[in-house]
Amino acid sequence: MEPTVMIVSPVRNRAWVLPDFLAALDGLNYPPDCISYHFLVNDCIDATAEVLRNWTASRSRATVEELDTHVQGWNRYAWPRYSYVNLALLRNHLLDRFLGSDAAYLFSVDSDVIVPAHGLRELIAANRAVVAGVISNLPGLPPEASPIHNFLFRAGEYYRHEAKVPDGLFEVDLTGAAILIRRDVIATGVRYRGTRSGEDASFCEQVQAKGFQLWCHGGVRCQHRMEDPQHPMPSRGVGARHQGIPQLPTPVETAHDT
């Protein structure tokens, strides 16, 4: 019997990419009876909820939950597109849902990330407490062609990017987006927190403080769609893309999206 996995994702206004995202989940080379799903729909103004309900209707182990937080000042087409405080709230809600299940692993996948068919099985086979697939964090570029990814390393008071994607497993200090987490890690009480560096930074910091290592798998390279082709993201500039981010970010108590 393969370990049981709950796949979770907070979802907002992703109707444009959900067909590909869901098709990738259907295509995972993993026993369907060992997978459950929990999608958390938040403050949508498109057909996201309808698309997810249609997909889950024929799946007994799939749940669509709606949680509207009514974030003020959020703009669908501006940068940044999300309140990190709100994302932390949503991700923590999904952690609680996971702890109420009997799954051995949580696989948190952002809804614009397309996981390859072998991805989940490879991450579980890695036998790590926390391990993530690799994505590019620049629109339109695959991981092997991108200078920035979803893995970073500490460099003094900052994190640094590494342009080359290593082969196989490699230890990191910050990751997210398509991350497999073992139950005992979450059971320690680690949680997400909204900071200027995103909601993943504090989570990863807590995981390491509990004595767990963070890993990425260079053999699990996912597509990161990032942007609706009808509404591409404005450029932040080359300098912004390559800046380090603080290792110990200051908590952000309110949303600053405009």
C-alpha cells in the first residue's frame, strides 16, 4: 500500500489554468485510492468554483471549500497579486484540514503549477520530511532556462537564488509552490505567516527550527504558468528579480496589495 496523500491548493481566479492543473493531477502516476483533494476557493470573481465543483463531482475523496476573506485593496491585474497575510491564513486553514484527515503526507500545489506525471511518486520516494519539486519563478521560462526558482539558500542576512538547477535531491533553506510535507512536521505546530518576503519564508524557518531539513528534487521539474495570457503580469524589472530577500522578514500585519 502506498502512503496516503492529501493534495491541497488555495485557489483564486484560476479558471484560465485549472483545466491543465486538474488534468495534471489526473495524470499523476500514483494510486487514485491513496489520494484525496482539498481546494480552498477564495474571493473569486471568475468561474474557478464552478470548474472545481465539476471536476470533484465524480470524485468521492475531493472537496471544494469556499472561504471569502474580502481582502481590501486587492487588484487582480496588479503586482503583487496577493496579500501574503491572506495567503498565510488560507494555507494554515488547509494545514488544519489536513490534520483532520488520515493522510500521511500533504502535497501543497499552487494552482498554476503543472506537476509532471512522475512528480508525486518521485517526491515520496525521496523519503524526506519536506521536499519540493522545482519551478521557474519567471513567466514563460522552464526551470532549466530560468535564473530564479522556488528554492533559495541563506547568505548572511539574506537569501540568494541559484541559477542552476542541481540534479536529484539538494538541500535548501526556502522553498514552496509544489511541496510535499510529512504529517509529523505539520503536527509540530509549524504554520505560515504573512511577511514582506512571502508566506513561505517563516514556515520554512520554523520547519528548520524544529530540526527538519528542507529539500528540493531536481528530477521533478514542474511548469509554472504564473500568468493569465489575457492579463500578463507587469514586469518588476531585472533588478527586482535578482535581489536577495531578508532571511528574517518583519511580519506584515495588514495587506499592502494595491
